[in-house]
Amino acid sequence: MTTSIQSLRTKSLRQAKLKLDQHRELGTQSSLNIFEVADLLDSIRNTEIKLIEEPQAFALILN
């Protein structure tokens, strides 16, 4: 179960980073507005934090 959740998180992380990279390349031609970019940045930050903290929480359950 944990592996599939982590896999979904990494997939969403890759997709968000890809969208931001495309936005960066397109510049003013991008269809993303400032709120969508901020949402992507927040989701990236939160997902990275969860990926770092999750193995530690799992270790506590096993002990």
C-alpha cells in the first residue's frame, strides 16, 4: 500500500515539474496563470516533504 501511494506522489511530482518546465520555456506564451503556477509550486513542495518524511514514519510503525 505504501509503495503505491509513494508511486502516485512521485508521478504527480514529475507531472507538476514538467508543467512548470513547460511554463518556464513558453514564458508569456504560457496558458498558466499565476495561481496555477503557485498551486504547482505548493504541490511540489508538499510532495517532496511527504516523500522525505514518509520513510521515517514507516520506520516508527515497525519499531
